[in-house]
Amino acid sequence: MGRAFRDLPEFLEFLEERGDLLRIRSEADPRLEIAEIARRSVRAGAPALLFERVRGSRWPVAINVLAHERRVAWGLGEESLDPAIERIRSLLRLRPPAGLVAALKDLGGTLEQIQWLRSLAPQRVSRGDFEEVTEARVDLGTLPVLTCWPRDGGPTVTFPLVFTRNPETGESHVGVYRLQVYGPDTLGFHVQVHRVGAENLRRHARRGEKMPVAVALGADPATLFAALSPVPEGLSKLAFAGFLRGQPVPVVRLPGTELEVPAACEIVLEGYVNPAERHVEGPFGDHTGFYSLPEEFPVLHVTAVHRREAPVYLTTVTGKPPTEDSVLGRVVGRLFLPVIQTLLPEVVDMDLPAEGLFINVGIIAIRKSYPFHARKVMHALWGLGQLMFLRYIVVVDADVNPRDHREVLYRVGLQADPREDLEIVSGPVDQLSVSNRRPNIGGKVGIDATRKLPEEGYGRPWPEEAVTDPGVTRRVEEWLQGEPALARVLGRRKA
């Protein structure tokens, strides 16, 4: 492990030292202007941005903090994503959620290893950074909340860590759900029907209770990433953040609730949701590139605002890729490949392309062993967590790089017969999906672009692929050393 960042300001300081953060000293408007600047910056591959003067607010705005793969890797304490992927793979060898400590004992883990795993659980502390100031009066208008698109229903908190609790099991959950500002002390609680936060609200409703909610703004990068991640059931996201950091996440229990939030965050909103109360939320320019339609959602009543003396407001902007959330979606796909491989060992590699909005299209490379193997993988993925939302799954052979989309399209066009190799099903789809006629329900298609077996009804020999002779390839590479001009044209450097 490299460096574990204590909080957001420490990570911003690190990015500035690396030349990957720009301080913006000209005043910028949180209504539309900052969002437009942020979108242009992502497209240009620019550094993270810290707007020091924001119209109408005393607090600076940080944006695009995790909008590049290198910054995500740094936030996880690594120089690249590969070590983090291997650490997740090693975690999964312990077979959670049966119990990390028990699993490690079964595998003959040492006392030191067991103690290390225990040490990564969230650690309760007596006071949080966000408790430096408690506002005398709740007024969300003092926060520099962005309006991202011209027809948005209002300013929207776009990068909140929303903490809820299962009232029956006591299990805490954190997710990232947008919160539209309705007034000085109310927010739209945009928790989609398939999310854990929505299930927790349904459980409170059955008990006739209001649901306590806490919203943390501006945590350390590993905790931010963990909150976005599809961790296996039974593994706490804060414990997973501790695993990513190599250090436990300090947490504070909010008085009068059972909710615990990261101690080292910038701002915390306390409140509740009444399950019987709903209000129209939206429209909102979402990651689809379209406005989500106005729809009734629960209302979050904010009863207290706690903050650091001089907090940094962390936010993000959604829209048609490239955006920060499309970068994060693709990184999540890479880091959680070991999770999928634990359940489906035939999966060699996968890609969730940004152009497919990281939830609509999946390209899966498998080690094919038997007839209809590709279809087995499709259905398994449609039954696996948030991958149930994939509208299009393309399955290719193990020797195809799923991130090489030119090669993938070549295989689809050549090796997939539309009459024989499409698997069309119906099922749950993302609540923000556009094409489905009915909300939350729609069609999905799997495309089998693997080589076909005789048992799959392919009645003639599969043709042999024409490939270059390896010996000729080596001789041509040596020959090019004497022709540097041609080597340059062919994209090669002189040896």
C-alpha cells in the first residue's frame, strides 16, 4: 500500500503537488457555469478543479477530483489500478461474506493477518471534523450547490454519501443518491426503486416509522469510491473503504440515531424521510445525456447542518460521456472483475464502455468450454447485482480484448448470426433508462460472438483464421531497423 489519505483536503493538496489540480481564482457561478467548465475540463483531460470564489457562497467547490483513472488509483494509495485489483482478488480468496476472520482461519491465516483484517473495520471516535460548527439555523442556500443543466428542476447535490439503516437487522448502508434542493431545509430524496436505500425506506414504512438519514459531503477518496462500489452482500462499504485505504475509516455516531458517518468529512446533513410524503423531483440532466422526467420521490427533511470551519464542497456533473461518473463506472468495472470471476471463473476479462453509460452495455470475454456457454454467462450476469441493468451483453472468446471495440465489432459482425445468436429477454432495467416503454421494466439482448461449436447447430467446419507467420513477423521487424522512415510511418521507433 502507498499513501492513505486522511480526508479530502489532504488529497487535494496531494493532487496539487502532482500538478493535477488547478485553483480557479476568478469568481464562477454555481448556476450552469461551473458545470460547463467541468464538462469541458473532463473532455480535455484537464486536472481536478478547485473553484475558490463561488458566487453566493463562502465555500470553495472541488470538482472532477476522480475524473481520471490515475487520480482514482492515487486515491486508493496506488500509482495504477492493477495493485488495487490484485488486493481485491486476494480479499475474495477469503470468501466473504461468510466472515473474513473465519474464512482466514479456515485457510490457515496467521494471527497477524487476522488482527490486520479486524483492524480495518470502521473505528468509532468521539468527535468528527465536521463537528467544528453546527449551524444555528438550517439554510441549504448557503451551500454552493450546482445547477448543472438549463432545465434542471433546481440545484442538486450530486456527490452525497447517503447513510440509511435497515431497522430490522441494524445493518447500515451508504449509497450515492442525488438530492434536489426544494427549499432551505428540504431535499428531493432520489433513491431509485432497486437501491438498498429504497428497501430500507420500505421497511420503515411497514413499521410506520420515519427513516433517519445522514448525508456526508466531501470524504476521503477511498471512502468516496467504496460508496459507489457494488461490494458483495454482507461486506460493509466502510469496511471495504478501510481495506482500500489499508487503514480503518474513523466514524462518528450521530446523537439520537444509530447512524455512523465518516469522521473526516467536510459537511454532514442530518434529517429524516417520512415514507408517506412525496414531492415531484426533476427534471435533471442525467448520465444518459437526457433529462430524467419529473417524478414523485420521497422528501428529505434536514434538521441539522454540521460542517468544518472552512469546508470544501465536493460535487460532480453528470451528462453524456465523457464525465466523471463515466470514468468511475469504467474503473468500478475493472476493479470488480475479480468479484465476477469468483462467481464465474470462465470470465477472462470484461469492459463496461463509457459510451454504453457503464450500465447499458457489457462486453465479456470468456473461456468457452461447452455449447451455449455464452448464454449461461449472459443469464448469470443479468442475475448479479447491478449488472441486472445491462441492456446489451456481447460475449466474445478469451483471445479477444473486450476494450478493443474495433475488434469486438469485427467479431460481432463476423461471428454472430442474428437468427441464431441473439438471446432476447425481459427484466428489470435502470430507473433512468430512456428506451423502455414502461418504467423499470424492459428488454435485453445478449449477443453470442464466440466461435461456434458443432453441438450449437453449426453444421460445417469453423474456418481457420488467417494470421501472420511469427517467423515472418520477427524478420520484418528486424528489417525495419534499416528503414527508419518506414518504421516511423508504421508507428515504430528505430531500435
